[in-house]
Amino acid sequence: MNSGAEQQIQWEVEVKGLSKYFGPRPALRGINLGIARGEFLALFGPNGAGKTTLIRILATLLPPTAGTAKVAGKDIRREGEGIRGLIGFVSHLPLLYDNLTARENLSFFGRLYSVLDLEARGDELLEEVGLTHRQHDLVRTYSRGMQQRLALARALLHDPAVLLLDEPYSGLDPQAVERLQEVLAGLARRNKTVLLATHNLEEGFEISHRLAILAQGRIVWEGERDALDRQELRALYRQYAGAG
Amino acid sequence: MIGFISKVFAILGKDLTAEIRSREILSGMFIFALLVILIFNFAFELQRGELASLAAGVLWVTFAFAGVLGLNRSFVLEKDRGSLEGLLLSPVDRGAIYLAKMLGNLIFILVTEAILVPLFAFVSNLALPLLPLLPVLLLGSLGFSAVGTVFAAMATSTRTREIMLPILLFPVVVPVVIAAVKATEVVFGGRDLSSVADWLRILIAFDVIFTVVSFLTFEYVISE
């Protein structure tokens, strides 16, 4: 993005000089990043690059050591509860209660998010992620892929302004990856603001609008997805992150 | 305020539903407490006169250790399955999470007591003065879970969480256990509730102070 355009863009996620240290070890070193409203950004990086730390800070689960960040216009340091009501979060763990059914999980989280017309919203989301037929089964009886789709339904329950996805494909078989990919592509078409963090270059490439590479706690490259193909992305990734 | 209370009951309801289905917390607490009571009963073979004074101590030691088992599990189960993170990601005041967890732990302790106290009275051939005993059990258990819930949350993030909880909890909860033992001893001795008024006042004061302090500090305890 050039500087002229930057001034006009309404950033839904805005990160400035964000650093995080765990003791003396730096996980993030002065990150600057913006995601415009309705934009789907895929953030690639090897294990240990700092992707999860960045997402957890944006989700208000971790405080930063230095720098600032705003999500949906709210400051992560001062307006944590407000931000939590405006984001949806999916990680490699489903963050669900496996002794409850899918419907009970959605009803529970719906009450926490004060979702109106919870029954209808639950129907809609279960339909979208293809779990209507299993809605009354305990989550512990679900396959990993089904749990992950339900996790996505939970994250979308309150129609969040921003979706934070941290390795959502982790541990899924190819069929489940494809199914999840379809659901995420639907979000991109609906202009949801999405930050997808992954170490796998294949995931999210097609459906994202913009790409970034994070290595050793720094954004080392970012650009429009249309400007390059998969081969070029792999070459860039090898150059900046050392693998791919 | 209505939203806050509704969220407390949503979390509490979820915890109770999950426990009714899995019985992971209650079964552990109950079996442990039952074994301790049976061992004490066979070990001492007390005479009628001694029984009242020792029974109170035996009961509260049993509840305290069984309570620690339950408290440990209440957060560990959620932490290990990742669902605690789902809870922390929702726009809920951390105080609401504390209150719900504290009430859940209190209910689990009271259920264990409701089964074990009559059982203990039966195997020990001890008269059970139920009415004066109820406020003592309620206030003692409330104080225990008020402090225990916040320390259980604290211990969950440590590597040695099973050891850490009793080390943190017992020094702080000693006044509750002493007051509860003394009040229970008086009640088992056949005296009425007015005789234990001073001990009950101590329990009430402890419960109020530690519930408020724990409620206010829970946000810092549960944050990474």
C-alpha cells in the first residue's frame, strides 16, 4: 500500500511498533501492520516466527511489551472487553466444551455474547458449516474436522467485525481442509475482515486479498495477492523465512 | 447488571451440565472423602465422649482435602481442553467468571458434604444435629471455595499446579477451617446455634472479605 492510499484507508486492524518479549527472548520486534475493513490477509511464517503471539495480542489474551494496536477502532490495552465482543477467534484448538452438544455450545457462547435470536442464528451457522444433522451430539464424538467447523461457527456467532484465525487447518485431513476452505472463502466473499496466520503457503493463498511474511518477529514482506503466483510466493518465502 | 448475572448463570449452568454428564470432579471428591472418613473411623474407634470433639476435625480435614481435589480439576479440565481460552475470549467481565466458578465449586463441595455427613454420622454412631450444622457447613464451604477458586486459577498456569494449590491455599484458609471445626465441635456436642455465634461471625467476616478481594483481583490472576 502506498502512503497516499494509507491515509484514506479505514484500518480495521492497526498495529504500530508492536513488540513482545518473553523474558529476554523477543517474540515480536516492532511490528507494523494494517488490515483494511473487508480485507482478508494471510500471514505466513515458519514455526516460532511470532504469528500466534501477534494473534493472541490482538485477541487481548496477551499484553504487548511495547507498541500499540487497535482492533475495530478499540485499543487493545484499554478496551479489552469491548474488543472481545467484536472479534471471532479460531485456533488449532477448538475452544469448545466436549461434554456439551454443538447446539449447547452455541447457546452457551451466544448467551455470553448476548446474541439476539440465538435459536435462528444457531440454525443458520450449523447449516453453513454443515453440522445441522449432528447438532444434538456431544462434541467429543466429533471428528477433528467437525470440531474445527463448529469452532468457526462459534467464532461467527456474534457476527464479529474481525476474524482472527491461528493455524485453523492444523491437524485436519485434506477433505476437512477443503471443507474449511470453502467456509473461509464464503467469509472472504462477504467482505469479512480476516487475519489468517499459517505456516502452510497453500492455505489461504487463493482466498486472501493480501499476503504478508513474518519471520523472527518481524514483518519481512507484504503485498497484494494478485501481484504474484504461488511459485513467486514460495520463492519469496524461501528468501525471507528460509524454507517453503 | 442483568447481563452480568445472566452470564454468571450461563457459565454456572454450563459447568453443572458438563459435570452431571462426566462426573469427573464429584466422583473424585466423593471417593477420596469416603476413604478418608472410613480410615479415620477404623483408626480411632472413638468412645462416645471423645467422638464429638474429634469428629469435627475429621470432617473438615476430609472436606478440605477433597475440596482441593475438586478445585484443582475445575480449572485444569478447562485449561487442558482449551475451553478456558474460549471463555476468556468472550466479552465477559472476569468477575462474572470468578463468581460462576466459585458457585460451581461451592455446589460441588456442598453435594459431597450432603452425602458424607450423614454417612459419617451413621458409621460413627453420632447424633446429627442437622439444623445448627447447616449454617456452619454453608459458611465454612463458602469461605473455602471463595479463596480456593482464585488460588486454583492461579495454580492452573503453573507447572506444579497439583502441589501449588494446597501450598497457596491452606495457609490462607486456616482461619476458616479453625472457625468451622470449632463451630462444628460445639454443634456435635449438642449445644444450640447461639453457642457458636462468635465462630459464625468470624466465618461470615472471612467469607465477605475474601469473596470481595477475590472478585476484584481475579482479572489479574487469570490473565497471562
